[in-house]
Amino acid sequence: MPNTLQEQLERVEREILLYLEFDEIEKARFDRESYLWTAEDRIEWQEIQIGNAEQLRRLLREREALRRNLSP
């Protein structure tokens, strides 16, 4: 049975919060540990951050579309 628009919106909002929390944790880790990292570690971290930012933008667009569909 497909989710209702409201359920989909709630799922997307939970995912957004998880990505934002992860981002905050990762930035704190970077501040604490990055001076110990190799150049390859820094590049890998940046690539992960880019991927997460792209996913977050996708989720934000999805949330906006769901909100538009729910509004009267």
C-alpha cells in the first residue's frame, strides 16, 4: 500500500534531520582530527561531504514538492 503524501513528507523530514545531524557531527570531527589526516583522507572526506550535500538538496526539493502537493 503506498504511503500517503503526509507519510512521505514525514519520512523526508526525518531523513533531512539525520543528514543535518550527520553533517554537524562530521564537521566537528573534521575540526578535531583533520590535522592528523593525509591528503587522501581529506579528499575522501570532501567527497563524502559533497555526496551528502547533494542528497540533502534532493531531499529538500522533495520536501518542497510534497508540501506544495499537500497545500490546498
